[in-house]
Amino acid sequence: LYNKYVDGLASVTPTNPEFYQKLGDRIVNNGYNRPKGGFDAIKKQNESLI
């Protein structure tokens, strides 16, 4: 349901499956807690995947 909502907003989402694997791993290992360094740290780690 969430994906349909995002599609309805005409959002741009990453097409590289590795991005979603890394996202899932981060959530499994750290939960939904804000990572050290915040969103900017996540963007920097994943620049090559977006």
C-alpha cells in the first residue's frame, strides 16, 4: 500500500535493488533510530546507489 501511495505522489525512487538491500540491513541492525550523523551521513554512504 505504501508503494502505491508513493507512486501516486510521482516520487522518484532508486531503481538499484542494492539500495533497498542496504536500507533493509540498516533497519534490521539499527531499527528505525536516527543513525549517527543523521540523514546526511546516509546520503553520503549511498551516493553511488541513488
